[in-house]
Amino acid sequence: MTQVITQANCQRLVLDHQGQRYEYTALWLRERSPDDKTRDPYTGQRLIEAAELPLDLAIETAGVADGQLNLSFSDGHHTTFELVALFDEQSSDLPRQLWDATGAPHPKADFATALEDDSALLEMLEALHRNGFVIVSGVPAEADGMQPLIDRVGPLRRTNWGGIADVKSVANAYDLTMTQRGLEPHTDNPYRDPIPGYIWLHCLANAAEGGDSTLADGFMAAHLLRQRDPSAYECLTRVTPSFRYCDADTYLESEGPLIELDSRGDPVRVRYSNRTEGIPALPVEELEAYYAARKAFYQLITGEELTLNLKLDQGQMLIIDNYRLLHGRSAFQLAGGVRHMRQGYVDRDSTTSRRRVLRHPFSNPQAQGEPA
């Protein structure tokens, strides 16, 4: 049973459905009308100019029957919504599961299965979205062995370093990842715009002594910081450092807070890169507050409470959400053997698109909508 109530001179509609309350404005409903006069049936794109609708638009009649909401508006338009689809408009994406070292998940996928089976690929991508990482086994021990699976998800992101690049100790290293030193927890490339969404790290050999990978859930760190030190949390969501990478051929610079919030006030991205960060010469009090807040965040992301340690074997691949997780490694000694990784990036939009298409196939697969 769904109860329909109009309010505010019929410019608002309230639906009480199975103990849930849903509230809409007349304009919101009108511009989202699913009928052929409002949206093109082939592309799903809007045909009317929403900004031209009258601001005092009202609902003249509203009724629910057979799982449908039937509406007529003061501009003479009539439309019908499926209630399930309407309520889905207010549902969020798959929830993320925050974790610490004790409760850390161990999401796994098989390369060959994900390559051939859409349901397995969807399971892999949903685990990646939910947990921030997934370990894929059975990747061919070839230089570009992960490329076929990347092609199933989205285009490889090319950077000034090329496509899939080596991560191993080399002479005259142009980046600290190419040395034997340990790496503190960090997110990759915060000096880019856009920042790469996902890191794909493929292990070709890992016989060296040391070289273990570390992961920490940056969203959990933000959650704990907000609970334990609200002023530090507020500071890191507000103060904006810059990040810079320079070499003989490249000058990259961008900026953003260490904890970035979305429109609902929830963390949507973390940045941390000690090697590339620079804070402007802010007023002394602001700098002191920032340094203290950054230290508190650093202690969380490096502490045993949040740090997950793992060592990739040959043929395994770690896919990491670069907006959420901080990753690092322990130092390694070449006397113990070779450590050779290959790394590539895939952007966030293509990864999210692939997951959503697999989860909710488009109702008109023949549509070839062109970008606006």
C-alpha cells in the first residue's frame, strides 16, 4: 500500500511506501518523466529544456495503481513512473565496507574466469568497489600479461611513463619506486588531473628478500580521525596542499585536500604523497594545525591497526582503488632474488561504467548515443 500526499501548493509529493517516506518536488518529477515526449526512447536523453519549466509547476493529480505512479502537471503534461524505478533513483551505489587490519577482507578473482565470464568479471569489480582492492590469480607471466583483462574493463591509461611500466630496481632511477627502498603508504599520482582511478600491479617475480606490499583503508582512517580528532579531520578536508612531479620532460602539478568530501559530506577521495606534496606558506596558525592533523592521519595509515601486509606471488595481480587505499612496500634486497612488477592504470569512469553495465544491462543495447 502506497499513500500519496501533495504538499506546498501541490509543488511537492510525498509517498509513504512500506514504512519508507519518499519526498519529491513537482519539477524534479516533471523533468525526469520517462515518457517519449520528455525523453528520447532510443537514447534516453531529455528532449525538453528543463530550465524552461515554470518554477511554480504543480501536480494536479497523483495516484498509485498496479505499482505505477500516475501524474498530471499544471503545464498539461501526463506521465507514469514505475514505483520501483522511481525509488531506485534515491538508492545509492553498492555500499563500501570499511576495514582495519583485523577485519581486512581477502577478495580474490581468477584471471581466466574473469576474462571469459561476465558474472565473474562483475563479481571481481564489485569486490574492488566494496573493499578497495582485489587479488587476481593466474595472470600470465608475460610483460603485458594483464592487458587482456584491462581490455575487458576499460582502456589502459597512458602517462608520461607509457602504458604498462616496470616497477623494479634500476640504475639512475627516475622515481623512488624504481629503487630498493621501502615506500611509505601513499596514493599514486595526486599531481595528475585526473588522478588515475585504479592501479593494476602484476607480479612477474618476487623472490627478493622483503618487498612485501602494504595496504591501508584511507576511508577507514578518515572515519577514525573524524571520531578521535574532529578538528584534525576538518582541517584535512579544508586545507589544500599541492602535489608536483618534475623531470627533464615533464612538469605535472595539481592540488586537493588529503581528505576530499562529496556533496553529502562523506569522504570520496584521499590523497597522500610525502614525496610530492607541498603546502603553501599559509598563516602560521593554519600551518601548525595542518601539520598536527597530517601527523595524526599519518599515524593512522602507518599503524598496525590499519595496515594489511601481503606478498604477491608470481602470476598474481593486485588491483587497488587509488582514490581510497594507501599502498606501500617494505624494502627489499636483490641478493635474495628478483623483484619485478609491472604496473598500469585504468581510469575510474570506465571501471565504474563496466561494473554498472554488467549489473544493470541497458534496456536498449542497440542505442548508440552520441556525447552531448
